[in-house]
Amino acid sequence: MAKEDTVVMEGVIQEIMPAAMFRIKLDEAESLVLGYLSGKMRTNNIKVLLGDRVELEFSPYDLTRGRIIRRK
């Protein structure tokens, strides 16, 4: 799978879970998905709090889990 094959969406953090996992409400789909921090966000120690707007990257095969790539 190439990097161009990913689906990018935006949402809002609804719930913070252990191990840097988050429940995120998507803007387009109006559904809750599970998100996790990308490696660069972990290494640069970027904090994500409740209510933050984030940008998620999904694999086209599984649209229920996404990688958080940016905090807005």
C-alpha cells in the first residue's frame, strides 16, 4: 500500500483512553472511530487533549481505526 492510498479526515477528540488511544467523532461521517498517535507525534511529545480538532489518516481497508497525524 502506497502513501497515496490513504484517506484523510478531520474530527474532534471525544474520549481519551489508555496507551495513547482516543475516541474521535468524525466531521464527514458523524461516527465515532478509534485513533492512535503517529510516531512523529509521540517522539516530538505533542499533547492531544479532549476537544482538540485533529486530522486522521485511514487505510482504505479499515475505516474504523485511524492514525492521528496533526493537531489543529
